[in-house]
Amino acid sequence: MAEDDVYTKDGTVDYHGNPANRKETGTWRACPFILGNECCERLAYYGLSTNLVLYFKNRLHQHSATASKNVSNWSGTCLITPLIGAFLADSYLGRYWTIAVFSIIYVVGMTLLTLSASIPGIKPTCHGNGDENCHANIGQSAVCFLALYLVALATGGIKPCVSSYGADQFDDADPAEKEHKSSFFNWFYFSINIGALIASSLLVWIQENVGWGWGFGIPAVAMAIAVVSFFSGTRLYRNQKPGGSALTRICQVIVASIKKYHVQVPADESLLYEIADTEFAIEGSRKLDHTNELRFFDKAAVIEQTDNLKDSVNPWRLCTVTQVEELKSILRLLPVWSTGIIFATVYGQMGTLFVLQGQTMNTHVGNSTFKIPPASLSIFDTLSVIFWVPVYDRIIVPVVRKFSGNKSGLTLLQRMGVGLFISIFPMVAAAILEVMRLRSVRKNNYYDLEEIPMTIFWQVPQYFIIGCAEVFTFIGQLEFFYEQAPDAMRSLCSALSLLTAALGQYLSSLLVTIVTNISTKNGSPGWIPDNLNHGHLHYFFWLLAVLSVLNFIVFLLVAKLYTYKKAIGTLH
């Protein structure tokens, strides 16, 4: 093997800071520790979030709409805080140390939440057995929400880094490793759903039948195991060096462009400023080729007579082509990014309105006395993902590859588009089910029944279809934002992917608020009352179905206009 082939060429280093040895680090030998970490962390997260709406409603004594909004707001925060983690990882700490530090905060938050549900005095006060007549005072609610938002902060440090960190284990400059990277994202999402499967079945049952203390304590232990799994692989990891403040570089391009607004951009792109071919201006980052879109920002790379290239260059007046292209790459991602918001709103219904809908139905399994918790129906979303990931990776990709000529089968944008199209149908299924349920209520005068004699398993199709859509859209997003991100901004772009999910949660909360305010005028119970038998929940599902159709049309236009990034050169 030639000496050049001993080390990776994408700038990654080992845990000592030396160039990463191709034979001793990375690839699938390092991934089990990262996938194990993700599986346990997701078990902890979903063990907390899956049934949270019922904890708020039953233990904290919140109304249905309030509980739904609080879950949406917390879930949204969990998906906005990744911007903090991404900034720290890309700019200063690197992905390894960011994951390590925030994992410890995660364990602290989960432990505090367990205590808030277990210890008399800080846990909600209940009169009688079970969740009946439970109330939480201000102090008890404060401890609960403090713990929840510690977890929200911690997950923000882990989520934008862990998928990118796993992808870092495959050398972009090596065709064979790059092909494995695409498969990694599929199995990464598979590991997420193994954790979610345990959470949405066993843990939800424990929370409702054994106790919330145990139900939150087991996820806390799972998170501790996640930390151990992550540190166990330290010697095998490949690490991308932090490239300095991405925000500063972006601001420099914007400021320099504005300062030179009067400057004409030369037709010959070789006249734009870039450092010598053998050098790299940004630590751990390859150069980016010039593109012709968004040419206003090219002004930042135009060399004027006042720019003294012999001495140190003023970065607030003159930027490299690579720096300009970093900003362009981010801006090109934004239209694609925005189309993920509606999908995330649809996805978010599994933790809120699907659960409340299921709570009004017969939760017995067959003729037995065993009752399935409504939140546990999300297990069918998880099973759907676990089914579709290997089908996609081992069957769909090879078959489509023969027709498309693309090694990945579908392009990333095509994959996301298929998922967005599929996402229309779970809302249609949920709306049709609610129409059937309300018809039964009216026909048999079931208005005051907590559970009508209609099995909850009618909800299975809507969960299963969402799972199928996830495999195309969410995994496609993960890989798309990683591949199209500049090398030194990959955590940031992964955070942008998660931010769509956050805004989807907030949009869901906003829509519930607007719909509730409008539909409850003149004494009407509204679309989403506490007793859904008097409501019109199907109207809300139809609304989301229509928004999903419009969103898919917008995505088709955006995808047609998108220009893919081109990186040039290698590192080391």
C-alpha cells in the first residue's frame, strides 16, 4: 500500500490528533459504539417523550390542548438547541467532546426528572390510586420542567453531532468508504428505532402500570449506558478538526459584500481571491469550487487595489472563494430545508393528537383484560421503520440503481420527495378514522364514554404510513444536509435538519392554538375539546393533509432549481 493510502484524505485525525490511519480507525469498526450510543440515547428520549402528553394531563392535571402545546413546545426546544451544540462542535470543541459533555448533562436531567416523579414533596400529589385527582403545585411543576429543559439542552449537544460523527468515520475521498456512508445513515436511523421500539412498548407500559418513577428511571439508566458505549470507542474514532467560528465567517462574507456593493464581479472566476492550492484557509475543510448563483456575495472575493495581499488580509473586507461558497451552500439549502417543516408537523401528531385520539378508543387487546397504552401505538411507526430500512437498503436501492444509474438508487432529493408524498396519507387515514369514530359516537350516544367500543388498532395504518415516510424523508434529510454542508459546517447543517422538526412542533402548537381560539367562539366546544366525542378532530387532520399536498408541490419546484455542492482537493 502506498504511503498516501495509509491515511485518510478528508482531514480526519485520531484521538491523539495525528492523521487517521485508514486501517486502524473509522469505518464499520468504529460505528457499533456510535450506533449503540444512539440506540440507548433514543431509548431514553422516547421513553420520556412518547407518553409525556399523558403525564402532563394526568399527573400535572393539564387540559388536553395545554398538555399538547406543552409537549410540542418542549419537543420543539429539543430540536432548536442543536444549533448551540452544532456551533460549539464546528467552531471549538469538535464533535467528540461536544457529545461527551452534553451526554453528562443529559444524565443529570434524566436523574432529576426521575426524582421529580418519585420523591414525596417534589412529585405531584395524588389522592387515591393511579392518576386520579393528581395535582402539581408551582414548585413541583418547576422541578419537572427544569429537568425536562435540561434534557432539551443536552439533546441539543448530541443530536447535531452524532449522525455527522458517524459519517465522519467514512473517508469522503475514498469511493468505497463513501458508498458505505450512505448505508450508514440507513442503519443509524434503524438504531434510533430499536431504542424507540423498547420505549414505546415496554417503557410506556411500565409508566402506566408500574409507576412514573420507574418509567423515567429506566431511561435514565439507558442514558448512562449510552455514555459508556460512546467512550468505549474513543481509540477507534476519526475526528474532524473544528474549523473556527462558522458564524464569524458567514458574517465576514456578508459584511465584505455590502462594503463592496459597488464593485463589478469579473467574468473570469480565477480573478477572485483564493489562497494557494496547497493551503487551506479553514481548518479541516476542503476548498469549494465557485458557482454562479447568488453572485452578489462574490463581491466579497473581488480583489481591489486597497486589498494588500502581501501583508495580512482584512477578512472583513476580502474573503476567499471557499468562504463565499460556504455561505452560498447554506443559503441554497434553506428552500429545501423549509419544506421539512410541514412533514415534521405531521410527524409530531404521533406524540400528541394521535395519543389523545387513541385514548378515546377501546384499548383492550382482543378479549383479554390487558390494555395497551395509547402512546404505545407508536410502536407501529417504529416497526414500520425497522421493516422499511432493510427493505430500502437491500432491495429498493439495488433495483432502482439498475434503472437510474445512481449508486444510491434515488438521488437524495428524490428520496425526500417520495417521503413527502407519502406523508399526505397518514393524515388522510387519521381523518377518516376520526369520522368513523364520531359516527359511532353519534349513532350510539357514546358522548360521555371515556372509551368507545371501537378498537384502538384502527390507528395502526396512520402510524405505519408515517414510518414509511420517515425512511424516505428523515434519512434523506440526514444524508442530504451532511453531504451538501461545507466540511467545517456539517454539525450546523445537521442542526438545520433538526430545526425543521422543531419548527414543525411549534407550527403544530400554533395551529392548535389558532384552531382552538377560532372554533370555540360562541360557546362551541371547538375542534379539540377535552372530551373529543364533542369535537371535530378530523377537521384538524384534514387541514394537515391539505398543507402536506401544498408542501409537496413546493418541494418539487425547489428540488428542480437546486444546485449540488462541489468540493475540490483532499486533505493530508
